[in-house]
Amino acid sequence: MPKMKTNRAAVKRFKTTGTGKIRRSRAFGSHLLSKKTSRRKRELRKSDFVSSSDMQKIKRLVNI
């Protein structure tokens, strides 16, 4: 049986922390920024953690 291939698109989007959590970037921060408040745009720049319900799917894609 061959090895599982890593999903390269997923590897570019997700990073793992030392404790095993998976970080992701937030959506909706790339265009139509004039209608968004400064606070909202500032919050969108920060990264966030993958929810626990999606964790297993992401780990399978990234081969962790």
C-alpha cells in the first residue's frame, strides 16, 4: 500500500503549534474593505485556531 499523499493546498493554509493545535487565517479580509470597520479589519489580520469538529479532517489532509 503506498503512502498517503499530503494535500499541498492544505499545507499552505494551516500551521501546527507546538501543543498540536492547528492555526488558520480568517476569511473576508481581502477585498471590499471600505465598508468594514477598522476594528473588524484589525481582527481579521489575526490568525485563529481550527475548531475541534474540523480538527480530524484537517489532520488527515496535512498528514499529521
